[in-house]
Amino acid sequence: MNYYDFDDYRDDWDDPDGGRGSRFSDMDAGELLDAARKGTLSSETIEEIAGFFLDKASFEEALGFLEVLTERTPYSAEAWERKGMALNNLGRYEQALESFEQAESLNPADTELLINKGITLDNLGDSSGALNCFDTALSMEPENDEALFSKGIALEHTGAYNEAIPLFQELIDRQPEHKDAWYELGYCYDFTDQLQDSLRCYDRAIDISPFNQNAWYNRGIILNRMGAYRRAIESYDYALAIEEDFSSAWYNRGNSCANLKWFSEAIDCFQKTTELEANDMHAWHNLGNALEEADRYDEALHAYTRAIEIAPHNAESYFGRGSSYEAKRDYISALRDYATAVRISPETMELWYAKADIEFELGRLDDAIASLSNVLRLDPRNATAWIDFAELNLEVGKYDEGMLAAGKAIELGDRLPEAYFFLARAQLLRRDRSAALEAMKHLAVIAPDGRDSNGNPMPDLSTFKEFQRILGRTGDRH
């Protein structure tokens, strides 16, 4: 049986790494833990081994030794605190809190303990409890930078970015090279829409720590929000040079490329994202968007379908797939997807409009009118929708409804030629000669070239049989 008696080591033992506990680095953790459990290691040695694994961020290994240590020294606040730290870093927050509370019962005036407890409470979503811990620590040590920083993070988690900003600024005033404070200050400015200040902070964080991929990434986010898409791409490229498999950087690089209409490059970015994150619905959806923009509809259909498989209740992906079907003139499939989209998201105007357009293409005019009614319910000041509503009602013989819809479009004040065109046609169909001629006069003033608001030629109303009928009736009277 192997025993580990570290009391025989020389005091002047050479530590090539200069780190605590490096003498344990070549030893088997399992065998060391067995020895600790069997009582062949002193409490001091166990504490040293636990510290070694904590320093290495080997928290599972550290926890084993700390469990032995707290059993042996149940009145050691430090042992309980270290156990809480290991548990917190393993994501076992409830157990971590129990350990910190045990430590606090033994040493209630330890500011570092209060900070660690606060961090765990923050991880548990207890922002109030966390802030109370940090405030208590700061009342005991007003210059404690760790407490100040942790309080700022907790405020971020509550969305209180404006309250967090002066804390990070105070920390920077005390430590101008505090890269994490600069980073978090940039983050707060981002969420309060102070983009120039956010960019300045991320630039400073990068000056201090140029290999911080997250700072480069967030800098890219800010530049993208500012519309500086090329500079954003450069920032994402730096982040990816540091961490090649940074999926979020690939994804947002794709978004910036798409904003520049560099769809081929955007496709490459989104495909890389899906390779790294196979179940990232947003990446598959945006890949579909980029493929559709590149007229690669079959591939777009596959991408949207994959997004739907991952998130079957995402209306936007049904809308995107429907749009690709529409581009392929598969109107039945497009209508099916648009119908699903409006069932999922009945308060989204654009979905109803897309459904109405397809129903019009398929000759389902009554259905199209019903869909446009929902568009107008959601956006009653949409003059274009009122014009379309007028046209459809005229097509199905609802002349009064068509007249009212065209009049509503005119009331909205956009002076769209189409509104007067359909008003004139409605009055012709209603055989209201004077009203029709009045509308035609307005149309001639607004669109003397006979073109609609998109520059397309409108039909000549004088060629319509309704107009000829009015002329004929007029001739009979004179």
C-alpha cells in the first residue's frame, strides 16, 4: 500500500512552476484522495492539496479533499468557504450556499466570505440577497475592489445598468488598468444605448488585454449596431483569430456580412455556426435568409426546415420557408406555411399580409380579404393595405366597401395615386358619374404621367367599360 508522507519533503524544495502545490502535479488525484480518506495525510497537507486543485480550476478534485477537510475540521471557516467556492464553480449553487452559511456562522466578519456568498446568491438569482452581501462587505471595507466589482455585476443581472456604471467607473478610477472593469463598463453602456462610450471602453479593455476574444466580439456587436459593418467584421475576425470555434462570433459576423449584402460570405459564416452549434435555431434561420437572398431556394428550404425542426413554434421560420416556396411559385406550400405562421403569431401584421398576397395569387379573394382585414386591424394607418383592400373588394363586386377603403387611404394623407385610381374605379362601378370624374381629376393632378407610387403605369380608366357606359349615358342626355 502506498502512503504519502509529505512531511519528509525539504523546505527548500525546488518548485519549477513557482505555484503552490506543484509537487502534487505528477501524482494521481484518486490515490491522494484515498490516502486522505484513510487518514494517512495531515489536515495541513489536505488543505494544501485542495488549494492546488482550486488554483488549477480542477474543482471536482478539490471538492473531494475539501469534503474530507470539513469532516476533520468542522469548525474551520476557511475549509467551509473553500468548499463553497468549489461547489459554486461546479454550478452546485444550493450546496455552495449551505457551505458559505456554515462558514459565516463561524466567522461572520469575513469580507471575502461575504463576497463569495454574494456571488453564489447572484448565481441563484437572488439579486437582493447578493447585493446585501456586497453592501455589507463594502461597509466593512469601503475600498474592497472585489466587493465593488461584484456588486456591479449583480446590478447588471437585475438590468440596473445605470446604477452599475458609476461602480465600474469608481473601480477604474482606482485601478486604471482593471481590464474587467473596462469590459463591464462597456457592457453597461451597450445596454443603455451609449454606443460611443461602449466602444471606447471595449477599446480600452483590448488595449490592456489584446487577446480577450470576448472584448473583440462585443466591440463587433457595438460596431454592427452603429452600422459600421466592415469594422464590425474586422472585430469578429480578431475574436476568431483568438478562438477559432467561437460560434457567436461566426454568427454575428454572418449578420454583418448580410447587412452589407455579402450573402455568399454570410452563408459561409452561418454554415460554420451550424457546424459548431448543430441545434442553433437562429443560425439555421439566418442561413435560410442568406440562401434565399442568394436565390438558392432549395438550400434555403432545407435551412428553414431545420430551424423549424429545432423550434417548431417559431413563426419567422415558417414565414421564411413560405417566402422561399413563393419564390419557387409553389403557392400551395407557401400558403400552408403562412397559415401556420399566423396561427403561431396572430398579432404580426407582416404574416397576414404575406398570406393575403398568396391567397390573391391563388384566386382565393375572399380569404385574401379576410387576411387583409387582420392587417388593417393591426395597422389601421397602413394606406397601402387600404388600397389593396379596396382593390380586392372591387374584384369581388363589393363596390361600397371598395369605395370606403380607397377613401380611407386618401384620408391618411399619403397622396398615393393608387388610392384615387381605385376610388375613381369604385365610383364608376357604382355609376356615380360626378364622384368618379372628381376622383379622376385628383388622379390627373397627383399622377399626370399615369404612374403609380412605384413608378409603374396604371391602367387608363377611360378604357374601362364602366367609363364608356357613363360617356354613353351622357351623350344620350345631350
